[in-house]
Amino acid sequence: MLKSILFLLLPYLAISQPVLFYNVENLFDTLHDYGHADEDFLPEGPRQNNSITYWLKIRQTARALRLAHVQSPTPPLVIGLAEVETYGALLALSRHAALRSLGPWQPVLYDSRDSRGIDVAALVHEEVVILQSHTLRMPEAWHTRDPLFLRLLWPDSTLSQLVFIHLPSKRGGAQQSHHKRMRVLEKIMSNLDTCQTPTLLAGDFNTEPTPNMMTLATAHHWELASMNGAQKGTYKYRGRWNELDWAMVKNGEVQGEILAPHALLENDKKWGGKKPKRSWIGHRFSFGYSDHLPVYFLMCGN
């Protein structure tokens, strides 16, 4: 009941900027991206990712985004994405029938130095004007995803800046890799210290909010987004839901909600309850969607 009241009140709080974020899990095309380790997703690779599985992945991702779009309290006008390999794959996704009827969408993607070649991307509804788009280039030695910056003019003539991120993974251990996520986050926040525009920093942080992250955020005048709803995590690991996909805001306010359409979930036979219905299980395409759930945000300025 409280959540329902909250979202009913949001339009009267000048909320005008609905945003969705979704880690789509390995949206690779079938061609080798020179300099990147994408061999697992080539037709001759262990997953045998051919044109059939590629287009099935496009279809399933588009359907998942449509389900999230329909379940959102207000239809999102910007969709941030993680784990998209190429602009061509993003363009194909934007033109799929499941999404095309909700658009048209403007695809935005820049190649980064990520070792596997997966990037952060966005689909921006035609009603929203993209005033500026670019990435914050990470040092080459970090081999990680570049954050995607968007400066937007919304249909109600308000301005905001969105920053979509996919922080380094926990490969090697959560504690051992924490400094990698911290240095990327610190570089982003330092670059936005003088920003006066309402700014949303959202994406896959590959960790729940840690004390070190919150200390850094406070020092740079960022606040953690408030989350509503019954779903308490976006990613399930060994029977425990983890909230890896979340957001922070600067010069504004934001309310978020993890979306869990029934079709995106399946029974967790090992640990009980439900889990995201992922698209790949080992080397087999499973006709699922992603190992993450989508997250919805509503933002307004101060």
C-alpha cells in the first residue's frame, strides 16, 4: 500500500524523467571484435553463437524490455543497458518489433577497452533530445567499461544528466577487486564535482552499496536512491538475492524499484524460491533473458 501511495504522489512532485536500467547478459553478435576476448560467442566457439541464437537473444532481450516497460509506473523514456557488444546489436535491438512500437528509439553506444568488448549503452526515446553524449575514458590498463554520459532535454523542457555504468566484476574475489570499483567510481564523481544539473548515476555496480562507496558519495555530494517494492535484489547468487543494480543522484531526488515480471523468473530448484531466467546456462542457450532483473527510476531536480 505504501509503495502504491508513493508512486501515485510522484507525478505531483514534478517527476518527469522516467529511466530504466537493465544488464542484458552477454548480448554478443557473431563476429570477432578485434582486440577483445569474445571467442566464446563466435560460431566456432564453445557456445556456438550463430545467427539463430543471436537473433533469439535479440528477441528475448526486446521482450524483456517490453515487459519491464509495461510494468513501469510511468513508461521509461531512456533505457540504460549493460553488456552490449556492438552498435549493430544495439540497433537491431531497438528495431525489434517488441520495442519498435514503444519507440522510436535513438541508440547510443561507444566502444570501450573492456577486455571482453562489452559496453554500456542506451536507448533514448525520440521525444527526448540528446544534447550531448560521450564516455569518460578509463585508463587503458584498467581494461574496463567506460561510463556513458548523456545530457538530455526532456519533453517538459527540463534538463538532466544520466550516467550509466557497469563497474568491474568481483572476479578474483569481492574484497580483492573492491579497489577496482572504487577507483572507477571516484574518477566518475571527481569529473562531476562542478555539475549543477540534476544527475542520475545508475547501473550495475557489481556490489551492493558498501560503506566505502557511501563515504565517497557523501564527500562528492551524492545521495543513494530510495528503493520501493517487494523485490529485494536484482541478481541471485547461491540462494541469496543481491542488489547489484542501483543508483545515486546529485542535485535531485530519485525513487527506484526493481521490476520482476513473472516471465523473467523461473523456479530455483537448488536454493528454493525464484531466480532470474538467464539466457545462457553454461554453453547452452536456454531461451531465457538475463541473470539480472531490470530497475526503474523516477528522477526530479531539487
